[in-house]
Amino acid sequence: MLLRVRAAVAQLAAGLGAQPPAEPRGGGAGAGRGSPPPAAFCRPAFLQLTPEELRRADDHTGRAVQSPRDSRCRLPWSTGYAEVINAGKSQHNEDQACCEVVFVEQRSREGSGEKGFYFHYWALFDGHAGSGAAVMASERLHLHICEQLRDLVEILQDPSPPPICLPPDTRTGSADPNQVSYAEDGGEVPNDAVPRFHLEKAVSHESLVIGAIENAFKHMDDQIEQERASQHLAGGCCALAAIYLMGKFYVANAGDSRAIIIRNGEIIPMSREFTPETERQRLQFLALLRPELLGKEFTHLEFPRRIQPKELGKKMLYRDQNMNGWAYKKIEEDDLKFPLIFGEGKKARMMATIGVTRGLGDHDLKVFSSNIHIKPFLSCFPEVRVYDLTQYEHCPDDVLVLGTDGLWDVTNDKEVAGVVMEVLTSYEPNDPCRYTMVAQELVVRSRGVLKERGWRLANDKLGSGDDISVFVIPLGGPGNYT
């Protein structure tokens, strides 16, 4: 599938309310302003589900696994994909997915010809409190990434170090006519400026791509905020995206979805989860700097459990934003407030409300029965990790696995790697369906089998009752880089 986004990105740049270029998705959140509310349920366009298949995909009882059906739906690089709806946790499947090949056209400048490059894009969006934010992000995030890369087309194709400043845009007439460049002034540099040039940081092309992806996430979050009322965008979503550009994978994660590379049996983590526990110190530090965000209801300190009024004056274990370990402090009246972060593992919550601390949306999220906004504590910026494909010779069994938390809640990295190797060895290396079969098996094993006591894994433990979405992207083998 090949998406040339020249017109689409132009619309996006002209205004955040632009119409999406993606093909229709059953009434998704890409409708224009003033349009009727989006349909209650839609699935990724690349699945090409019939109305009957769509109804089956929405069945919480059967929980049928969905994948691209045949060669007509085959994804770039023979990527495998599978998903399944939750067991009744929410009305519909709130996960969304996107897989595109995007053309980045250089922003036109006077005297420059048409230039550009392609990037491959895979993304999973795990929605919560509604699917609106996840649907919009699945339709727009790759366009925001494209827009951010347009200024970098020529720079990324030039092996020399990136310029510190871009030349002025002659089309806008914004350049100061009285400003004279050093070259036009004989190339002489003022003496007091010389030390500055010796202290300039070396900026790599890789870091420019990372910055473009980070800014794209921010613009996506801004768009959701601006259009949430007119587009009926409920809730928020975690976002996990993999971008293949010029020989490197950039894996960007904001939330608790995860990605791993399995290479020759070795497991390489490509993301980490962002939860109240993993970001405790960032959250506590923000609460310390801006105590008004706590609404006089919470304390930024963490305690092993809730403090009882009768324990005032006693010494209890605590830790603050500077501490990895624990210490004792004398309990004061202010410590009786509910802790900013409470709970452990998957049950950890910030402000007793949300279990993830990065993602898109959630602009209207408040603490229950209060006017305390949670969004100031949530970051839309992803962590971006880079994997250079050119540094290794990959075989057809080397893959990148992207999964929402429905997979990782019940299946660890080692188990995922075991399934990958088990399934791939049962198919010929040149069989394009082998990666879809891996994705399906990962989803089936994490979902489990319906028994009298609910969905159960092979070891009779509870299976995942959450939405599960998985991409399996091959890193080597013939035809994967076309």
C-alpha cells in the first residue's frame, strides 16, 4: 500500500481541521467540522472487513481474531497483523492500528526541484475512555510526522553535518533585508563570536529525525485538543509507532504498549512502559513545583499505604521526588491527603484515576467528583529508540514485534520470542503469510480459550480480557525492503 501525501500534508499544514486523506474507515474521527458524530465502531482500513466481519469483530463472546484476509490486503514488508476485542471491558475494541508507506516531499523553495523520500510506518493506538482519540491519531499521526520531516529532506540526504540554522524562506518575505550574512560581509567573524563557534554542539541526522517524531506527537495532541468537541473525540490513547527511514527503525512510545526485536533468538527491548510507577519521580517533581495542581486533595509524597489519622506524629516510610530508596519521616497533617501515586504494578494509579502517564488526548480527564485536571501530569512526548538495520545481517526469522498492553499483560518477552521462533520454523522462509500466522498465534495464546471460569491460558491462568493488537515486522529476508 502506497500513500502519497502531498495534498494531504498541504491540507494539514493549512489547518488542523483539514480533511484526512486516508480512505474511509466506517465513519471514523476524520469527518469534517459540523459533520454528524462518528460511527460507534470502526476497525483499521487495511483489514477491509465486510459488514458481517465487522459485526463478528465486535462480538465480546466469540472474540474472533482478525487479520488481513489474503494477498489483496497484504501489508508492506509482508508484515503480520492480528487483533481481538476485549472480553467486555468496554463496549467496543478501543485499539486502533495503522500501516502506511508515506512520501515526504521537500518543502518547495525558490530554485529547488522536487525532492523527497519515503518512510514506512506502523502504529498501534490503545484507547481508553472511548476510541475517538485513537481513531483520529491512527488517521493523522503519520501525516504530522511527514510534515515535520519536510524541512529535513535535503539535510538528511546530505552526509555533511546539519546546518545550525535553516536558510530564510524567500517565499514569505520574512527575511530582514538589512541583515547581511557573514559570507556577504567578507566572511569575517566578530572576535567576540569566535568562542561560541568552538562550543557548538554536534547534531546528528538521527537526532533530527527523533526531534521530528517528538514534535509530531505534540502536534497530534494539540489537534486532538482543538477538535475534540467538534469531532466527538472521547478519552485518550497510548501510542506506539515504528518508522523505518534510511536504514534505521525509529520506535516511538508514549504509554504502556511495548516493542521488542527478536534477532537470532536474542531479545532487544525497543521501548519501556510509562506508568505512575516508572515515572514517579517526574510526577512528584511536577507536583512539588506546582502544588496547585493537586487541588489540596493530594500529597506528592509516596507512602507504602494510606496513613490513618491515629498515626499522626509517628514515623513512617516515605519517599519523595529525589529518592529511589525509602526513609522514615514524622507524619504530619498534610501527609493524610491521598498520595499522588497509589497502588502497585498494573493497579498503580495517578490521582486514583489513570494507570498510564504518557499518551495522546485526555484533555478533559478529571479526578472523580472533582474539578482537578489530570492532563498537566500527562506527557504526549514519546521516548524514541533507534535500531540501525544496516549494522547487522538479518535472516527472515528476525522480527520487530509491536503489541498493546493486552499482549504484554499475560505474555512476557521470552514467551513472545518462543512463539515467534516456534511458528516461523513451521513455515518456509519465503512464505509471505508466516508473519501473519505469528501475529495470530500471539493474540490467540494471550487471549486464551473460553471456559466456565472465563478466558484461560494453556496453564489455566486468566487470559487477557483486554483488547489485543499485534504487528510482526520482518527485519530480513528477500523483498522486505521494497
